[in-house]
Amino acid sequence: MTAWTLAVARDDLARTVLAEGPVPDLAGGEALLRVDRVGMTANNVTYAVLGESMRYWEFFPHRDPGLGLVPLWGFAEVAASTVPGVEPGQRVYGYLPPASHLVVRPVRIDGTGFRDGAGHRAALPSPYNAYRLTTGDPVYRADQEDLLVLFRPLFFTSFMLADQLLDNDCHGAAAVLLSSASSKTAYAAAFELRGRGARVIGLTSPGNVAFTGSLGCYDQVVSYDDVATLDAVPAVYLDLSGSPATRAAVRAHFGDRLVRDVAVGLTAQIPNADAAGQVFFAPDQMRKRTADWGREGLDRRFAEAWRRFAAAAAGWVDVETGEGPEALRTAWLDVLAGRAAPRSGRIVRLT
């Protein structure tokens, strides 16, 4: 059996390099995960675009410093293990490389899963180092694996983003504006926010207005060209597109009534953190709520929110499934180039 990795050039994300080699041998304290099922969304493009500044390239380092392994979310199975409590055949959900296998050093093992204690990940944000056993995961359902792959990491960001806003009474705003409103992260946040105070307004391209409006997550949906038609009430702007033109239009129209300008990521591949007034980072709010509610309390609230969302989201996505590294390459290039339709959900089976 051989192993493979699909890397991208860090200075040209459209250039990919597929390499094969032997399946890694294990040392003491290590386990081998066989990557099974992953998703490809605009979130993965964000990881690559911000790979240097946010250290995403460091999770799965490549021996060639000019290449990077774009982190993915999905399911893997334990193929071999030298660690008691981590057994072959166990299925886990977590942060995975675009590769057939991953060697981890399981620590903090319990009934919910484990963390990768590899030295190079020790200083990286801890939520990305957790691997949840399907048998100990309150949100897991076998018939929802595709939804979990596509939405769970995005929904966690959305859940924490909405929670931070609600925790601060939306900073006194009467409206919350989300750019890239047709994106999964945006409409999941809108799903959590709608009906809980401020009006939720989606900003999107003209071609996506109808789809975005059909979701029922927003009180109002307008195209980017129509920002000036909105009521100039106190507003929070959640920037998921990274578009300088949209930010300029929002600032020009709302003026000093724009109470917050928050960078949440990007789907237009333009780093937006420097231009925004603040940057949202989900693990920060997760740490706050873990302190407020405890880990079990956070897990319970997230599971309740996920169940509500999943019931609706199943009708909002058309799952497209491929197999193998070439399908992964195609999915990456399509999402990178913006060729994926809003309803499209790209799943790739790797083994």
C-alpha cells in the first residue's frame, strides 16, 4: 500500500503537486489515521490564503517550504496504533491533511476522543488539534456524515460568531450585515441570529440574491450594488467576503452609525483583517464560553444548535461526491476559482 499527499504552491495556490510514498511507520506513542472522507469549501481557501499569517500551514508541515498542505475537515479511521485507548477501527472527526494518512500522537484520551500532542502542534490553537470519536460525539449521526463534513467546522464558527454578538447585545446595533451572504458560514450565522434582536441583512452578488433569499435565514437580502438602499440605522458589518469595494460602500452609507466592522474570513481571497476594525477568531469565543459554561455545557449548546440547523440545511445543499486524489484536486481548483455554486457541497472519499 502507498500513501500520497496533495500539496499546493504557497505562492500560487492553483499549482498542485501530488506525491506518493510509503505508508508511514509508527514510533511509540503514535497512531496512524487513514483519511476517509473530507469536504472542500471556501473555508479551505481561507486557510490557504491566511496560511502564513494565521499559521495554518504549520498544522501539516511539508518538507518543501514552498509547498503547503491545505487543512481539511472530515472523518478518518485509526489504521494502526501504539497507544492504549486508541484502537484500530475507531472512527474520528477532525482536522486532516489533503492526504491518504496522518500520523498523530494521541494525548488526553477519553471517551470523547483525543488530541494530537505532536510537538509542532503544541503552540497552535488547541480546538484544531482535537479528534472526536463518533461514538462519543453528541452531534454525530451516521446518516449526516456529509452534512457534518461540509457544515460542522463552518457552523462552529457561525455558532461562536452569533454567540459573541448576542453576548454583547449586538453592540447596540439595529441591523447586522453579512457579506458573502450565500456562503455556508454566513447563512449559518444568520440562521442563529435571526429573530433574536437586530435585523439580519445579507449582502451578495446579483446572481445569488434569489438563492440566498430562499433560505429564509435573512430578514432582507440585497445585492452589493444596492447597499445604499438600506436604512442607515446603527449596524454591525460582518465581512466574510474580504471585498474592499463592499467595505467602502458599507462605510460610506452607514458612516458613524457603523458600530462594528468585523473581519470573519474571506471568500474573495483578499486578506481583510487589516482593513477591518476587529477580527473574529472562533477559538477565542470558544475559550470564553468554556470558562462560562464548562466543556459539557458548550458541547450541549452546540449540539442543540446543530440539530436545529441540520434539519434545515439538508434541503439547502446538493452533495457532489468524488473519489481519490484527482477528485480532491478538481474540487480544490473549482472552489479556489469560485466555480462552486452556492448549493454545491463537495465531498471527496480518499480511501
